[in-house]
Amino acid sequence: MSRIANTFAKGKAFIPYITAGDPDMATTLSVLKTLARSGADMIELGIPFTDPVADGPTIQKASERALKHSFRMESIFGLVKEFRSAGFETPIVLMSYANPVFVYGYEAFAKDAVESGIDAVLLTDIPPEEAEDYIAAAKKYGLGTVFLCSPTTSPERLKLVDAASTAYVYYVARAGVTGARDDLPRDVQEALADLKTSLNNPLCVGFGISTPQQAEVMAKYADGIIVGSALVSLFGRWRGTELLSHIAKLTQDLKGAIHA
């Protein structure tokens, strides 16, 4: 958790998202290192899932590519351990649907996640009202929690989301699923400005941000900018050193825009 707090203390955070195991764990480790070296302030690492209902086609295909290989939660923990053993301190936020974590067991998951070097977790489909056991386990082992809010979140519920979150609050910028978009939602800047005055946690925004220009606009109103599909789409087009080169270039461009 201290790595996340230190990151926000330094200023705006660029947070790229990738899917673990896409197309294999060796590639994921290389991409994690490339993201860190290219300026990512934090990294969201997605757990591949068979029914990713919050994700659009790009990240759905990433999960499909990853799940062609045998996948176990221990593989994620081992991956992050390797990343940490190589000397990287970039915060890692695990993004998952609730089912794999529930099956693993909340206590065992929180303990093993922290021991591997994971800083926080976002479970996309578990609301804070239903997350008492998960929150208790995370608190016990010092694992940060992230919960979602959206344009339709009421002020009363926003307080609940903020109270349940210990790392940051994730604002879903638009209704629907993940995916790169050509434009930003109307009134999103006003919504973010209002949210900032209501939250105790840092506010990060994602869903649909795909270009440096969009990231620069959002960085005026949020503490962190999350970009997923624009990066994940590169995995479907490139492999090896070419993939790493394109990942590095886009990361540098997005980072530069956010810190402009």
C-alpha cells in the first residue's frame, strides 16, 4: 500500500492495464518490465476470466488468448514475485472478477497476494455492500482495495464506495464495457470535478480513454488515468520485440501527456 500512496504523493499517475498470460506468462513479465521502464506509475494486471462481462471485445480476446494455456492463480503470484525480484517497485493492482478470488478463498488470496508483492485489488463485480468478508481479509493482510463508481452512482452510495476503498476509487467514465473510444463522454470533466470534492481517496478514471490527447484532458480532473484496450490491442497485432517496442512508445506518449 505504501507504494501506491507514494505514487499519488508524487503527482498524477498513468496506470496501464494488461491481461496476465496474454499470450503467455513470459511475455507478460517482459511487458511488465517494459511498462515500468517506460514510465508507468502503476500497473493494473488483469486475471483472465471465462466470462468477462464488463469487458469489450479487445480485452475479451486477451482473456481468450491467455486461457488457451493452463492458468492458475499461483501463476499470477509467481509472476509478480519475479517482477519484484528483478528490482521493480512499480505498484501492481490486480484486476479480477470475484469468482476466481472467491474460489481461491479471500484470506488465502489476500495473504498470497501481499506476499507476492501485489499492492491492491479491484474486483469488478462485487459491490461494497456484499464485500464484508473480502474487505476484512484484505485489511488483515494489508492488501489495498479499489471499488468502482460511475455516472449513475448516488451521493449516498459514493460514500460507501469511498469508505470501502483504501487504494483509490475507480471512476467508470461511460456506461457499457471497456474499449477504446474516439471521444470522451459529455460532461465527464464536470462529473470528475464534483467527485474530487466528495472523496477521501485518490480518484482514477478509466473505460474508453485511448489517446494521449484524451489522457491529457482527463489528467486535469483525476489523480490517475487508466488505459487498457488501446494497449491490449497491441497484443493482437505484434509479438516479441516488436510488441515491446510498441508498448514502450504508447506508454511514453500517454505518460508524457498526463504529466504535460
